Amino acid sequence: MTAMSPTGPAERRRLPSGDVRPTYNLETLLDVAVRVFTERGYDGTSFQHLSHASGLSKSSIYHHIESKEQLLRLGLERALEPLMASTTEDGATTGSAMQRLSYLVRRNVEILSERLPYVTLLLNVHGNTETERWALGQRRDYDKIVAGVVQEAIDEGDVRADVDARTTARLVFGMINSVREWYRPERGVTPDELAELVTSMLLDGIRAR
């Protein structure tokens, strides 16, 4: 497979007819694919749809990408890699359980706001392909890690004893994930501001009194 350059803006080249056709690198092609997957659903997207959205011929796309599912995997990795990496960062591994939980919530919001199209794609997968099942497995692993931190915070007395750790983790991230439905970075709320607001609202609700 011939790899495309992972960075740099899309270029444009002039065809013999005088028409101008965009020449995409991997990142820009991936951006288009993620948008189309989200709009149409992965199963409802064909290479014809990707060709129409990108302005590239199907043969040009195949020259750089082996399959549609490869694009899906790359898009999901853009969301999952920072999410899973956040669980091993210093803020997630040091301090009290409540401090670690606060850090994980904040990082989740930051990642969602910074990689909104990719996280939206992740939250829309249904497990119909091997790649989607892999992504759902990664999400379950992440949820287990967070539920474990919630349980530690309960045991340490910082989170109410009447809450269930796994249910609480699901509710916390269910609320965070709903942010994708209305958050638009261009409207002036920065990722840091959003993370501070969501973290304070969520954790105040489960904090022991």
C-alpha cells in the first residue's frame, strides 16, 4: 500500500480539461471519511459516497487506503488513543481517588471537545464489524478503569456510599458524551472552560456530604 503524507494541507492539481481536483493527504481524507460515516452511518457509506465527498476518484482512494474499514479504524483510533492514554497519565495515577476521578472526567471532556468528530464517530458504532467490536471493547476497558476509581473514592469516603460504582461511571460519561450533541468550539466556550463546568457539576452530585 502506498502511504499518504499524514500531515500538511490538501493540495489541488489541474487536470488536462482545466478542472481542478483536490489531492488529499491522509489526514484530510480521514476528516472527510469521518464526516460521511457520521452523517450516513458506516454501513450506509460506500466508496462512491467517499469519492463524491472528497472529489477523488475511487481508484485514487484505493491507491492510498486498502479498505473502507481501514478508514474507520484510523478514525476510531483518533478518539481512543488519547482516551486510553489518559488513564496512565500522572493525574490519573497519583493522588486520592477523588482527585484521580476529577482528572479523568476533565480529560474526557477535553478529548471530546478537541476531537469532537472522532469521538462522535466512536459513540455511534454498533459492533457490526471487527473494527467496531474492537472499539467497543476499548470503551468497555475504559469504563472498567473509571468504575474502579469511583469504587476507590467510595471506599475512601469521598463519594456517597449509596451509589454503585459501575452505574455511576456510566451515568457520568453518558452526560459527558451528550455534550457532542450541542458543543460547538466556534461558539466561544473553550475546552478548559467546558471541562471545568462539567467536572464541577458532575462530581458535586456524587460527593459525600
